[in-house]
Amino acid sequence: MRLSPIFLFRKVETGKDELLNPITSLEKFGESVGRFSNWSAEEIALDTRGVTKTTRKILTRLSKVDCDAADVVELEGDRYEKTELTKNYGRWRLMIVTKYRK
């Protein structure tokens, strides 16, 4: 199994605009290793949100606390927004992520 570096980011409010909407930036706060996981035929059939090219699964050794705190993860040069932390397999975590759009 080939593992790649994974980087964690959280959204930090840096100010407000003229309409008092929050302005946020990404702050890197952790790193570990991880890899993409494949969707099974059963998962594709059962998933109501529709599996697309932008929805991926990431398997990582990060702690549950770090996974919960992350808003955005970077793996293999692309950034993904964390949708949910689905499973906790002892020392492994499985996250569902979607392609990050600024």
C-alpha cells in the first residue's frame, strides 16, 4: 500500500468585509500519511448523494481529534473539503471529501 503525505487545514477568520461577512483563510495545522480508497459497487448503489469524480474517500492514520478539527485536507497535490468522518478503524480513519473550491 503506497501512502502519500496528507496535510490538514482549518478555516480561520481573518476579518470582516464591508457587509460584515467573515473573511477566512486556511491555516495548516497538521500532517500525516494517507491514501485514496476506492468506492465499492454497493456503496455507489446505496449512496444517495451520488458519487462523482469530485467525491473521494481518504484512508489516513491521523487521530480522530485531528480529523474532526480539519476543514480542508490536501493529498497528492489537490485540496478537498471534508464532508464527514465515516469510520474509525482503530489506528485508521476513513473520511469522505469533495473537491475544494475557493
